[in-house]
Amino acid sequence: MTTSIVRIDPGPRLSEASVHGDRMYLSGMTPEDTSLDITGQVKQALAEIDALLARGGSDKTRILSAVIWLADIADFAAMNAVWDAWVVPGQAPARATVQARLNDPRMKVEIMVVAAR
């Protein structure tokens, strides 16, 4: 049995998300406003995740795993403060956080999630 794949906002290089069966795979979400501090950038990326999950029929309580890339691991505590306020208690996904050079030097964070629908 073949399950169709639905792509949300497909572009020439990537789709914002792909849905296959009961899973939703989001591309790395980044802030729109790279002039913001880490707190503002994380809030924007999480808002993008919320909106995209809703479009795919899911929400943050259904996130199975998350990968967070920080341009500077010194921002770990500030990022966690925003993350902890956003995650629903008892619904935190599996997660990894690493430091990485991001494609825009003004960008401080990128977050990718996989969610159930």
C-alpha cells in the first residue's frame, strides 16, 4: 500500500514541510528578523513551527523530535528559557541541541521538528 506524500509550500530547493502518513517533517525553521536577540529569534522560529504544524494538521504537543542549531552555544540557557515556556508540560519531545555555523551570520538559531498528526 502506498501512502501519498503532501508537500507544504514546495519550492525549487525544499518544501517547508512534508507529510507522509501520520508523520510531518518540517524543514529547519529560522527567524524572519535576524536583528533580534536570541530570545526574539527563538520565539519567531517557534511561531513558524506552530503555524506550519497547524497547516499540516498537528500541533506542538505532537512533536516527536527536535533538532536545534545554535550559532553560539553560549545562547543555550536563553534558548532553553524560551523553549521551556513554549513546550507543553509533559509533552516535551526528544531533542538535540548543537552549535553550528548557520547560513546567515546574523541568524542565531534554526529548529527542525518531526511530528505526529
